[in-house]
Amino acid sequence: MVNGLSKICVVLIGDIVDLAEKEVLFTIESLNIEYKYLGRTGLLLFLETEEMLAEYLCYRCSMVREVTKIILESDFLNLYKNFNLNLFNIEKTKSICVRIKSYEHKYKPEVQKLERIIGEFFYKAGYKINLENPEIIIRGYIISEKIFLGILLAKSYRKSYEERRPSKRKVFHPSSMIPKFARLFVNLSKVEINEFLLDPFCGVGGFLIEASFFVKHCIGIDIDIRMLKGAKENLKFYNIYNVDLINASALKLPLRKIKYIATDTPYGIASSTKGIRHSELVKGFLNELSNYKGILACILTTESNLNQNFKIILKYPQKVRSSLIRWIYILSNYG
Ligand SMILES: C[S@@+](CC[C@H](N)C(=O)[O-])C[C@H]1O[C@@H](n2cnc3c(N)ncnc32)[C@H](O)[C@@H]1O
């Protein structure tokens, strides 16, 4: 292990697990923090990196459930042979509790017994057990015949996404995306915290709201003034003041410099393209964007063939309805 780095397990949320993994890696890269990719098994992503990142990943990444520092890894059947309490290095004054999750159906009935036995090891060594409000949670994951045991470092607060659902905002619009996806797509743009993020098709502000919590400054552009009024009210509703809104067309961007973009282009009946065909709109937008250098953009479109002056870093399909696929692109024209 590289000096000062720990092995951590990031537990991902299952909706689109490949993108959830990318969200975590891109976020760490956007912070310029060192990490080593150790692999992913199911929803468990293993990295070697700084422990202090755990809180931040839970705060920023919408597809992260929790982060645990891994202390011990063992074949499930050999756990007791390999278990060594001293490895955990926990102060004797701390109260603990053991919580294990099995991703293997066949081991689910064993979980409670295992929690009790490991808890007893700690109890016999002089630790206080507190099942309601422990100071330290010993966390375990059983997967692929293995068990990973460690100390829970941080948990994400899932309720906050619920609180910002489109239906709970001041101004509702059916084209607006649910917060956990809006935030995922913002993070896929690799936006750095001290930069600004542009959403050139911002609608009532779904992406802007999410980005505003960790990006220094955001700019939203929309051709429809009513949508911008909706965005303004929504931002005010959540006390967000680091976002500027501009009434303009994404086909003629009124900005001198752009670096990071996250946007959901209009398609379907819920959002208007103002009479232009979706494919023409996206083509025109990318054409306009190619006037700027050093762009990193996460763009959602139903176009399956973006053949422009951009390097495609990622192209990922997402089913919207049985007959409609939306493509998630990460594009760049760096260097
Ligand atoms: C899918 S909605 C954006 C939803 C937003 N991402 C959210 O989550 O709240 C697309 C928006 O693009 C806007 N739009 C359509 N044509 C445009 C253009 N040429 N330039 C800028 N905005 C445009 C529409 O008015 C609509 O508000």
C-alpha cells in the first residue's frame, strides 16, 4: 500500500452501476487526488486512496451509498481463522457495533450469527457494545464467497435527494430530471470545484440545483424565458445564489470561455426544441461548442451518432421507454 493511502470499499447504488463507478472515479480525478483502482465486484468498488475522501464522496456522488475502510479480507469460510482484532486498531474507549451485509443469498441467514460472534470478540477484548448509537461501526460485506471487514467511514444522506424531487420544487416541469441522476451527470463532466459549470439547456434548473452544492459557480442558459423564470424560483426556493441564468440559444452561446458542461438536450413531448429537429439542434449545438477549446461535456441526447469534432470519452445507452433510448455522452476537445 502506498504511504498514507487506505483500501476503501465504495458501496454503489444499483441503478446504472457502470456510471456509478465512473461518477466516483471522475470525482476523485476532478479533485486531483491520488487513487489506485483495485476492482469492482457487483456494487462494491475497491480503491486505494485517502481515507478522508469518504465523507466527500458520500456528500457529492449521488450513486454512493457508503464508504468503508477495509481492514480484513478473507474467504468466507476461513474468516474465523483469519480474524485478528488488533488489525482494527480501535481505541478501547470506543463503543462498537457490527453490521454485515450479504450480497450472497445463501449466506443471508448467517449474517446475524456472524455479527454476534464478531461482536463477542470485541466485547471479550474490553470494548463496549452499543447497537443503537455506536461510535464505530464494524462493517462487513459478503460477496463472491469472500468477506470484507472494516470500519464504516461515511454514509450518504439519501433523503436530501428526495427533498429536491421535481414534484417538491417550487416550479414543476415534467422534463426535469430526478436529482440523483442530474447530479450523476454533473459529476460525469468531471467539473472541478473552483470552476464553473454550464447547462446550456437548463430548463427549470434540475442540473444547476445539484451542481450548485459543490461547484463554485454555475451558468444556466435556456431559450424559453418561462423556463428560466421557473429555474430562478427553484434556485431561490433552495437558497442557491451561485447560479446565473441567461436567456439565449445554445446554438449561439453568449460566453467567452467554457470548460465544463452537463446538459440534457430537449427531446420528447415534455420539452420543446422550438421547432428544430432534435438531431439538427444537437448538431448545431456541438458545432457552436467546437468554437471553444478544452471542453469536457456530459451530454444526454437521443442521437446515437454524434459525429463531430469531439473525442468520445464515453457513450452509454439508457432506456427511457421501451421505444426510446437516450445516449449519455462524455465528450472532450482537449489538446
Ligand atoms: C430537457 S429540458 C432541460 C431540463 C433540465 N436539465 C432539468 O433537469 O430541469 C431542455 C430545455 O432546453 C430548452 N431549449 C430548447 N431549445 C433550446 C435552445 N436552442 N437553446 C437553449 N435552450 C433550449 C427548452 O426550453 C427546455 O427547457
